[in-house]
Amino acid sequence: MNNLRDFSKCKAAREPFSLRETLDTVVKSFQARMLARNVLLCVRFLGPAPERLVGDAGKLKQILLNIVGDAMKCTEGGDVDITVKTSEAEASPGEIRLEFTIAGAGLPSDKLRSLLEPVTQTGGSSSLLKRQDAGFGLAAAKRLVNLLGGEMSIQPTPGAGTTIRFHVRAEPAEAHPSSPQTRAARFPGSARQTPDHPLRILVVEDNVVNLTVAKRFIERIGHQAATAENGQDALDMLSEAHYDLILMDVQMPIMDGVEATRRIRAGETLNSRAPIVAMTAHTLEDDRDRFLEAGMDDYLPKPMSLNSLDELIQRIAARESAAREKV
């Protein structure tokens, strides 16, 4: 019943936040459901976007949780894509317009109109439960979008579920001197082509959800993926086949990623050396130094996103190509 409160009485917050971290939190919250329903949730950015903004990250996150949550209820298999585009708000100079498109959601088209109609408490609890099953979260999301100065639209796509679009407004953090500043960062563009030479990538991870998500992301980008559940399994697989790239979780039973990397490096020749990337939530400088000292080449922060993985593979491929040209 808390979701039935009058949103018009709420005020949008104006606090600094990271757009990337907000979206990563949303994706991470659905990882278990993605595995259970065989759904891949992907986030793509169209063009560059500021690393930090000022606005209401809490309400933006709730909007996405509601929409994706309803999509997950009605989707079995396939992809749900979140596409993000930022631009200057023409009607409000100095503001940023954040445009979101959620495609592939399996919401039934015969219920779309009712989902965006105003929700009231009339009709008794049974009717409220029925509306909730039909997509109550989407109706609540629309009211939050309006609160943040935006609009929402939904459109059935034959054979591809439903496309939901909405935009909200925010401000660049640079306009607020008191906001915490971070290094200038840009999101990579999302335009992708099938790689000319698909890589064979070994993913070493003991968490079945993370392992499945990483494998599907790799295949989505156009590469081939093999999996191992711990460092010892990875060593056994590497004794039988060569891989172009190894994504190595750090904390695993039987043999952790750091020890596995040391043993891999000790037993390989220069010509058979494969890049090894640490997959970890540890981002302290001491941790990064420990990974590099063990023989790792880079690291990929968790939770993994499609964009961060794609950017990493391109970076590793460019680095390896430059090294070969020097030989």
C-alpha cells in the first residue's frame, strides 16, 4: 500500500550521483532472476555521458526497478535491453535530458493501456492485487517519471514484446562546486559489429549467476566462451587448449584467482601467453598492485556490465595488437 501514496506530495531530491553506479545497482539486483528466467538484461549507452550528475538517483533507480521488475514477470528467455542517451535539455538550458528505452519486455499488449491509467484505491484489495499482477510497478513508475519532470510512453512491438520509453531531467555535477568530483570519464559508445576474429575466452568464476551472465555477455558481443568454476579447473582446461583471454575471479574455493594466475604464468611460454583479467569488487590500489604482481594484465570491476566488458575486450585486443607490432 505504500506504493499508493500521493506522489504529487513528494519532492525530487537534488543530490550528486553516478549514473553508471545507479544502473549497475539495478542490473545487479536482477542477476538471480535473470538466471532463473533465462533472461539477459543489457545496458547500453548511446554516445558519451557525464560520469556524475545532480538529481534524484533514488527515484530514478526505483523507476527502473519497477519497469524491469514488471518486464521480468512476463519474460521467459531472450533479452531485455536498457538503452541510455543523454543530451542537453533544449527547454531548460543547463539541464541534462536522460532518455531511457527498455525493449524486449514481455508485457502483454492488451493490458498496456490500463497500466498507465491513474491508480486509485477503489475497488477493494482484490482489484489492487490484480492490477499489481498486470504491471502495477509500471503505473507507479510513470508517476515517478512525471515527478522528475519527464514523460513515459509504451508501445507494443510485434514479435519483440513491448518497448517502454521515458525521460527525466538532471543537472551536470560540474555546475555544483560542492559536489564530489571524480576524474573525467566517458561511457563508451554502444555501436557494435560482429568481430572479424572472434576470441576464445575462458571465464573462471565460482558464482553460477556471475558465470552465466559473463558467458551470455561474451556471446552477445560475438565471441566464444568456455567456463571453469575454480582455478584448478582452469589449469586443467589450459593444459588441453589455448584461450585468447582469461577472465579470472579472485576469490574462489580450491584455488583462488591469484594463485591460479601465478601457476599459469609459471608454466607458459612467451608465444602462448594469454592476457588474464581479474574480475573483482576490490578496487583499492593495494589490491590492483597484488593482481598485477601475480601476472594479471587488467581488472574488470563487479558487477560486470555489457559495456564494461566490451570496452575491456577492445582495450586488451588493442594492447595485444600493439605488442605484436613491436616484435
